Amino acid sequence: MKKTMMTMAIAGALTLGATQLVPLQAEAVGNGPNYGGNETINTSILSTYSEMASYLQKQAAKQKDMELEVIGQSVKGRDLYLVKYMKNPENPTILFLTQQHGNEQLTTEGALEFIKHLGTGKMKGVTDNVNILIVPMLNPDGAMGDVDFPLDDYVASGDRHLTRYNALGVDLNRDHVSKIQPETRALHERVMSAYDIDYMIDLHHQGTDRVINGDELVSGSILYPTTPNVDPSVLEGSKQLGAVVYDTLSKKGWGHLGKYPGGSAETISRNGIAVEYGISTLLFEMRGMSDHEYDSYVLGQKSNGYLIKQTIETLDSTVRAIADGSIRSKDVSFWDELPTQTSRQSEE
């Protein structure tokens, strides 16, 4: 891949297990930089769809435990990929889902880096006890700006614009009941229905101005299913999944999480998938977006490093906690004290 995370001048900070992230701390916990019209946002530093596909194929050729499956095609005919590590069908299984919204790409960059690490000695033995599924880019048309509506007002420069919606202007994360779009249909038919999944983390991005405790900017926010129809045991597992993420990131100097103020609609994956399949789900909203028509939603590129690192740490910690069974003993009482984030401009 020509333009990977390593082109972002943060290579040293992306190594799993790094103990010192001093260069990133000033950019974390909301300290900047926002876009604000003051810096260039260049999408050419992000992986294109073709580069992602090539990267996945190369990793599959290198890693004996990795399988790569095409689960369907997007509106514009791009293959939708599923990465699989499945040594034992009886093991608990976690799914990581990224880029339902095409302009929320740093989670995908982190997932690609994590896939590489799954093939190294640092993860030796971990995948013996947990199955891992990764959908690294559910909305490739939106990610490439190959859509049937104008993107004239979008902020970024570079080789493309990135948009929230799929090629037909549909929000895929509102299509988990009807399943009309080919991308959501592929996810449900070829992943959710095909595998016995226990946990899912749905990785997104949010605006740059989200705060807790009055004026403390966050690096991200998390939330369990909030539909009243979710089974209590599924809800408990979701809260334990959140506890793993919170306990991991709250120890970092650059991690500062709030509670996402989400609704109960089951058209949203976090709610609908928990109810339909009995899967414990967690929403994770990273700070800032790669591109948007609203300036205040776009985060300056100097913040890319800690957001990618935040994704890697999230995937690593949850995989390990499921593999060793420690997730089942996690204390979920922190949810009662975790402040719900608001916006500096207005409440969510």
C-alpha cells in the first residue's frame, strides 16, 4: 500500500504496546487542532479503497491464520471484504465493523494496522481462544466519493471527498431493519446470519466539539444498546465490552471518554443487531471526521495519530479480554458515573 498510516509521520506512535506517546498527548483529549479553516485537510494521506483491498490481499497471503472473504458488492460494484481469524468455531467471536459512514476513516486505518499486528508474535496464542471478524470498510463508495449526489461543499482537499452516505445518499446505519441497501444486506446475510457472533464493536466518528463535565473535550464516546427490547444478558455483555474499552483507554494520557447520548431506534446497528441476533454490541464514536460539509465536524490531521492508536488499543484490548475470559468479570458500575457528552454548541 502506497499511502498507509505510516505516511502520516506517526509511525512510532502506532506500535502496539508503545509506552510513551508524548508527541500525541497535546493533540488528544480535544486539545486540537480543529479544522476551523486554518489548516489543509488532505484526503490523499488516507488509504484508498484499492489500496485497502491490495493491503488485505497481501496480509492474507502472509498470514496463515487469516482468511479474506468477499461478502458482496457496493452500489457501485466494489467488493465488500470480511477478514476472518477463526481457529475454532466453538470459541467466542467478536466482530469489528468500520466505515458504515464513508467519511469516518481513521477507524479503518487503525483496523488495517491491527490486522497486520495479528500476524506478528505480539499476538501469539491470542487467536487460539477467540475468533475475530473484521469488516474494514462497509461503505467504500462513500469513502471514495463515488456517489450520485454533489459533494461541492465538503471541506477536504486531495484526491477525493469522503461522505457519510452510500452512493444513493442513504445512511447505512439507519438500514438495519429494512436492509434495503446492498451493503447492509451483505453484512446481515453473509456475516451476521452466517457466523455465531457474541460481541460487536461498531466504530464511528463524531463531531470535534463533544464535551463532558462542562467543558472537557473527549477523545471519543461509547454506548451499549438502548432499545428496551434488548435481552438483559446481551445488555450486560455490552456493558462489559464497554468496561474493557474504558478501563484500557482511561489509563492513557490521550484517552478521555464520555457516554454517547444515543436513541433507541433499532434501525441503528448497535440496537438492531443486539435485538435480532442476541449479540452484545458497543458503539464507539471517535473524535472528529476526515471530511464533511460542516467545518466543525472535521478534525485537523495532527490528531490522526492518537485516533488511530485509540482504535488499535480498543481492538487489541477487547480481543485479549475475550480470549482470556476476563471480560466476563468486568465491573460495569462505571457506566452509572460516566458523564453523557454534550456539544459545546448544543446538546446532541
